[in-house]
Amino acid sequence: MDVQVKLYGLFKKYAPEERQEFQLKLPPDSNVKKLLKILNIPFEQERTLLVNGQLAGLERRLESEDIIVIFSPMSGG
Amino acid sequence: MKGWVGKILRVDLTTKKIKEEILDPKVAKDYIGGRGLGIYYLNKEIDPGTDPFSPQNIIIMATGPLTGTGAPTGARYMVMTKSPLTGAITCSNAGGRFPTEMKRSGYDAIVLSGRAAEPLYLYIDQGTAQLRSAVHLWGQDTHATTDTLLQETDPKARVACIGPAGEKLVLFAAIMNDRDRAAGRSGVGAVMGSKNLKAIVVKGKGSVQLADPDGFKAFNKDILNKYKEAVAKTPLGLTVNGTAGVVVATQNFGVLPTKNWQLGTFEGWQEIQGESLSKKFLVKNKACYACPIACGRVTRVTEPGFEGEGEGPEYETVYAMGSNCMIDNLAAITKANYICNELGLDTITMGATVACAMELVDRGYLSEDDIGRPLKWGDGEALVALTRMTGNREGFGDLLAEGSYRLAERYGHPELAIVSKKQEFPGYEPRGAQAMGLAYATSPIGGSHMRGDPAYFELFGVPEFMDRLQWKGKGIVTKAFQDISAIIDAAGLCIFFSIRNLASKDLGVAPVGILKYLNMATGVNYTLEELQKAGERIITAERLFLNKAGFDRKDDSLPTRLTEKPMPEGPSKGMVCHIDEMLDEYYQARGWTPNGIPTPELLEKLGLHQ
């Protein structure tokens, strides 16, 4: 299945060819953990990870056409 | 006293009389300082019905017991008065170097009253205060004023002043210190202008006395080491890209206010986010006194038509002048920010008022002939031109100078002003961050994130994430965040460091680290309960002022666009903000009646019964 991945800030370095936004083919029944493994993103790396605009944890199952966004935790105003 | 200087300076501008007063130790303990001292004096000394521009209004500029102590981010002061924009109180807060210098000049707070017959400035040189003529400075911008005053007094002094916007009573004029730091919101600069006070110059000596200097030093080292370890592992976004880095989060959560709050995502967001600012215009980071974060941005723009140098923009400016106006030209946004700094304007209300005017034109309620120029969504040149006209009250700028509510009302559509208590919102959309809606509605200054910022829970996951779309349970956590904000504001600290590093790691955000700093600085030995009670006392004392000025539940409101119209697109699609449900829970958590009035039992508990 195909999902769309968007990596920002410090996470850009994990993108193939350092492209911020790209399509990725995942095996069926993949979850967030599987996606991080494929992209070589360490689990312990502090992050904000969204699936379709909502926060998601490692076990969240992914579906075709999901949009996954990962960026560094931030704060401010 | 330790931590506090123990002295207040009173300046009557009508009679030009200046006198010193002792800070009552009980008042200091009960109200801490900063915001707490501000509301203590406002309640004691002015009628909440007072006309904000009358000589009867007073301005309190107050540092906190941790200002200037070397505690991380202990750099801040609070400016409190009755606001001409909202009719409620102001709580305009700034860092930089001025607040520390003001405290070292000999005073915890300055209370300004009356109205001078001609323009004056106040010079405090190591405990000696005098009023001097400012006739030659009237009409000058904040940078020129600062430069002249440093020449006239002492190059090592620090200056807080108003620009032409404050002199001309623009309802959202700021007081600028250290050139580009702003006590920005609610028109504090206009109140200063109404008093014919152009500037305050301070020169200090020595350092703040601490009750337990050795303990303070050891604890400070420990806190800073922990901070350094954490940021070595994951660099802090605030340091890397400034507050404008937050655009990445708000865009992707669908809470980046766009097109005067009609949308929650902005197509041009990549152009205006912090990373673009760093790449295009950043000269260097700038830190306030004793701040390890350095979120300030010194920037330079060379693009034709927008050339300039200064500080900014912050996230709030980027939202208000950028996505909210559909402007993706970061050079134009930055230039408009510079003009705000120089003329002395609040960038949030300025940007939001232009966005409101753009929608009035778009819907055919306001003609471009009235404005005297085209005003379409996305027009960066118009933003720059109108900002300058507003600061000088020229042409149509004279109407923009009244803020978005009065503008939209004048053209028959007050519902298009996105305000609470007539003050424009910061850049977090309540339909996709429910508690932020409650924070805007219940803030004592009207739309604001800094008197309670539950976006930390909903969008940043600090100290932990809370479902941003859920409204149940938000009354309780919003109260907790507001209470610690009152303590941070009173102590003289900055929220950016304090929430991550000086609060308990749960949604109760108890001020555990602030407690230690305060006790070692002052020797007062607060218990955690006493300190938390002081936070509640400050907020309830503010509420008493608001109640007497006529505010109650009806004013703790949000525009119908956010409560009745579901978000049309993006990750917050379909949501409205459930303000009524949250208000019930919030009032109950506070011990206020369902109409938003503190109960006699609560007043008794907090020692506020009259």
C-alpha cells in the first residue's frame, strides 16, 4: 500500500534523497513502528508524529493513502 | 527584603511629584510581584469604571522577585493598567534588559498616575528619579527616541518608550524596551501616551540580593545542566527557528488561522515558517537577560521595497500578518513587523485588523475607495502601507487604529472581528485546540495565549499530550495552566523555560521548580500550596476588577465563526469550539458562580473578601 510521508526540520535527513514529502510503499498490515524502521528513524528520537492530522503512537495501524507527518517537538508563541 | 528590592516608586505626572514607598512584605508574599503587584494596585487605587485615557487611570510597571537574579529567563516585567482596547485590565509582559535594569535602579515597581501638561520622560539613575522634558522627542519613533535618550543620559542605561502610535492613542499601541522588545498588547502604549509620558530610562547598580545565594547558585547550576543535557539530545525548536518554527505544528494540526479565521491551513505556509526565516533573513539569535534559549531573531531584509533591519517576526506576527491575511511574502511580513516596532504597535492586533479589513472588502461591506487603495487577500504591499498609516493615524489608518472590533462594527459586521473582549486572538484555532478557545474566552485581557497557554498540552505535548479535539476535562487543565502562568508572570520569569523545566511533569503543571527559586531568592518559605494559592489569588483579584467593570459570563465568549461554523477543511475539519460546556466546568473548578463571579467562600479562602 502507498502512504504519503512528510518529514520536517531535523527529520528531513531520514527522507530518501532528503525530499521533505514523498510517497512510500509499505507492506500490508504496517504500523507506525514499521514505518519508522523502514525510514531508519530511531524509536527514542523525540518527535511529534501525526497520522491524518491526529497524534499517533507506535502501534497505530496504517492504511493506504494515510498522510504521516513527523517533526521535532516544539513550543512557543 | 531579599529577592524583592522592597521599594516602589510613585510618580504623579500631574504634579510632577515623585516619592518612594516601602513594599509591604505581606503584599509581596501574597501577590509575589509583577502581575500580582499590578492587580493589587489596580484594585486598590482605581475605579474599574475609569476612562482608560483619564488622568485617574494608573500604570503599574512591575518586576518580580526573580527578575535580575540570574534564574533562567528571570528577565521580565509586567505593565498593567486599564485597557483602552478592551475596557478590562492589561497584562503586557516584556523581557530584554530593561526590566532587570529597572530593578537594579532601585525599585520593584513604578506606579504612574495623572497626566503631564507637556511631554516628559522619567529618568531613574541608581535610586534617584527625575522627570525631564521630552518635548524634543515627541513624534520620534522608538529607535530614534532610544538613541537620543541613551546619548542624553548614559550609554549603559536602558530605555522603554512609546512611538508615534502611543502618542496618537492607537488603541493597540505598545511600550517598546531595548528597541525591539514589546509590552505589546491591549494598548498600554496608548495609556502612556495619554499621560504625556514618552519614556522611562533606568540605570542601575549592584545585583539583586538573595536570601540563600549558595543554595540558589547550586540549584541554578543543576537546572541549567539538565536543560543543556536535554537540548544536546534534541535541540529546542525555539532556539533553532524561533517561535515562527511553530507554523509547522499549527499547519499540520489544521489550526493555523488563515483568511481571517475562515480556514485552518495555509497553502503558502512553507514560505512563512521559521526555517524560511532562518534561511532568508536571520542575522543572529538574541537572548533576553539570563536566558539560555535565545528565541529572539535579529533579522535583515534586502528585498526591494521591504528593506530594513530589526527583530522578528515571531510566530504570532507570522500568523496575524501572514496566513491570516493570506500573505506568503515573508519580506513584507518582516517589514511590517519592523514598522510596528518603530512606531510602537502590537503586531497581533495590527495583522488581525488588516485581515478583518480584507474580509470586509472581499464581502463587499467596505469599499476600496474608503481605504484609498486596493486591499486584496495576499497583498503584502498593502499590509506594509496600512501598518505605517495606522501607527501615524493617517487616512484609513485612523480607523484601523481602533482595532478590528470597532472597524467591523462600523461597517455593520462585528461578527467578522475575531476577538474576545474586543482583543484579537493569537494564532491557534480553537476549533482544533479546544482548550485554547477557553483560554482566550477567560483571559482577563481578552484574546491572549500568554495568560494561559494550553496549546502546550494540545499541540506541543508539554508535559504530555491531551486530545486537542476533546472539550471534556479542559476546564480543569486550563485553570491549572492559567494558575502557573500567573505565578510565572508574577515571579518575573518567561513561560518558554518555566513550563518545560520548572513545572511538574503532569497536566497539573505545579510550580515545583519556581517554588525552590522563589524560596531561595526571598527566604519567605512558601509552601507549594501557598504559592499555588497566590496564583489563584492573582487571577481572582483580576476577576473582581473585571466584574466591577461590568464583565461576566456573557463576555467570556468567542466569535460565532468558531462556535457555530464547523471548520471547513484540513485536520480539524468538522469541528466547532465547545465553549459553553468548557465554561461550566471551568467556573466550577475556579469556585466561580455559573455567571463567572467568584463566590464569597473563595474570596474568604484567598483573603480577598472586602
